[in-house]
Amino acid sequence: MAVKPPGRLGSFDVLALGLNAIVGSGIFLFPGTLAALVGPASVLAFLTCAVLLAGVALCYAELGGMFKGSGGSYLYAREAFGDEVGFGVGVLAWTAALLSWAAVASLLAGHLAYFHPVFEGRWAGRTASALVLAVLGAVNYRGIRPAAWTVDAVTVAKLLPLGVFVLLCLPRAEAARFTPFFGGEGRFGYAVFLALWALQGFEVVPVPAGEASDPQRDVPRGVLGSLGFAALLYALIQAAALGVHPALAGSSERPLVDAAQAALGPWGGRLLAAGGTLSMLGFLAGAALGEPRYLSALGERHLRRWKLDRFDEGTGVPGRAILATTGGAVVLVLLLPSMSLVDLSNLSVVSQYLATCAAALVLRRRRPEAERPYRMPWAWVAAPTGIVVSLWLMTQVGRAELTGTCLVLMAGYGLRRLVDGAWVSPRPV
């Protein structure tokens, strides 16, 4: 197995990776849908989802500090339940990352169409999205520092338009638009489930931990800090949009752009359209850095003939994993509609949450003496709560998504049988 390069991700890089992964497309796409489902109570949908995910985040924070290696959910499941279960979780983790990357790239065309109608065409939009993925994959292939600098810069830049929107629109909000508070279709549970798409992303913080300078300190901070900050920001954005845009529930696929334009005029619409485009580009840049690390971690013990864990000597990055992940995302963007990618991604992410919370409990019992720079409070309450929440979230999906997830697992195990020549890969010496 190739020797990994020394850690080169700093504290801000790790935090930016989490914020960038969370603040992507969801907050620009779902405010109108959430308002239609529950009216002003949609502000609570984000906060409720964050509270429900707190137990999951605490498990990631503890395990992220406990292990120095890359792989996130895959690594934790492997250490708690062995290679067999770990491989399945790793397949789902990489699949979720791949689907999220492709889904946001597909949705990017809708925001680009605000600036030029050529992107409204089906193939023009998809081709542009595929080219963006290819360029970001190439940047990541050149080394982790260029990729980290890109993520840091775009994370800061994309938070600025959202901050301006809150600061200018929240004071203009009309109190009458928040009564009755619970309105719309009254589907609060489903609204919380949809908020998951906007709030997921903190789970990617531990994925490149093996390339961080101080993962045992920075990973817990990155996980908890990114989730808490994003949840508060989203609640403020939703409140501002509801307060200034009376037709938010019936707005287009660019609800924040519509709200900003209604409150601030054309320049406000252009600001949020640019912010949405930048936000999605930032998410895609972070995904280009983090998501191939799932595959490189899997390659350490599985699919070893393909040498996916090999780090290039010149750049210090897992080149083969980057090429495979980027190529897979480009194919998905060109072939599948964006919302089908979203649905499958949500279920795959929740499966990771379930496995990680269970792993936290098992490792507390099996390795009580292990070093834990961060120990989650009330572990025997937080972790079971995370398990229950994950199971509940899984009940919100349809049969098609469950069938698709099962097919992904079957394909993964079948491929391992074909490549490694055994159902269970032997543990390396």
C-alpha cells in the first residue's frame, strides 16, 4: 500500500470543508417548497432537523477525533463491525457523495439560466455542468493545497451574499406574514426530511482526516461548528424570505432570487443569483476534494487490483480515485435527472448516519480505553437518539429509493467478488 503524504489541511480548511458541504444548493432551492408545506413554521423545520441531527453529529465528532485515518463513515463501520459491513457502508458513502456531487452540478444549470437562456436547453445545461466537474477534478488532481485554497476562498465568498440578504431583508420583514404560524399543507414531518438535504454535509468533514495536520482536534470542531452555524444561518434566511416575499410558497426554482428581487429590486435578484451559482460551485469544489477520499480509503483493503489507494508521488493525491469519481459524476450528470439523484443520495447519507451512530456505541463498549480527544456528552442517549432519527428518516423515502440502494450494495459486493476474487477481502498484514 502506498504511503500517504503528511497532513496539509489546517483548522480553517477542515471547518470550511464542512460549511462548504452544507451550504450548497439546498438553501437556494427549498425555501419555497418548505413554505408551501408548513408556511412560516418552515423556519422551525431547519432548526428541528438540526436538533435531530445533533446526536448524529456528536457521534461523528467523537469518532472523527478518535481516528486519524481517512474514510469517515466507512472507517468507523469497518473498525466497529469488520471489513464485511465496512465495505457496504463505504460503497454507500461513496455512492451518496457521487450522487450529491452530480445532483448539485445538474441543478447548477438552473441558476446559470438566470444569466443566459442558452443554459435552459437540456443538453447545453448538462454539458456545462459536466465541464465544471471535469475542471474541478483537474484542480484537485494537481494537489490537495490548490483544492483546499479553492474551497476556502469559495466558502467565504458564497457566505457573503447570504449574509447581505439576511442583513437587508430581515429588518424589512412584515410580522403579518408570520400568522398563522403553522400553515401550508401542514406536512411538518416531510418538511423536516427535506431540510435534511440542505443540512447534510457535516459527515464529509472526517473523510480526508488522514491528510489533516491535527485531525483529533480539528475534525470534532469542524463537524459541530459547521452544522450549528449552517442551521442558524438557514433559519434566518428562511425568516427573511418569508417576511419580504408574500408569494414565496409559489415561487420558481429560484425562491431566494425571487425574494431578494421583491425586496431589493433587480440588483438584489442578481446578487442572490450570483450567490446561488457561487454556492453550488463551492460545494462542487469541496466535493472534488473530499469525495475521492472515500474511494481511496476503500482501496486500502478492497478492490486492490485497481490500486485506488495509490497516492501520486508528485502531487500527493489519490489520482486514480479522483479520476474514477470525477468520471462517474460526469456520466451521472449527462444521463440522469437531478431530482432522482437527490432522492437516492438522501437515503445513502442516512444509511451512513445509522452505521456511524451504531459504531460509536459499539466502540465505546469494545474500546473504552481508546484515546478520545472529544467525548460526546450523554453518549448513551445521544447515539441511540441518532439511530432512532436515522431510522425515522429512512421511513420517509419511497420503494424506488430503497430498491436503488439495495441494487447499489449488490453491485458493490459483486464487483468486489469479481476484482478481489473473494467475498471478504483478507486483512492486510
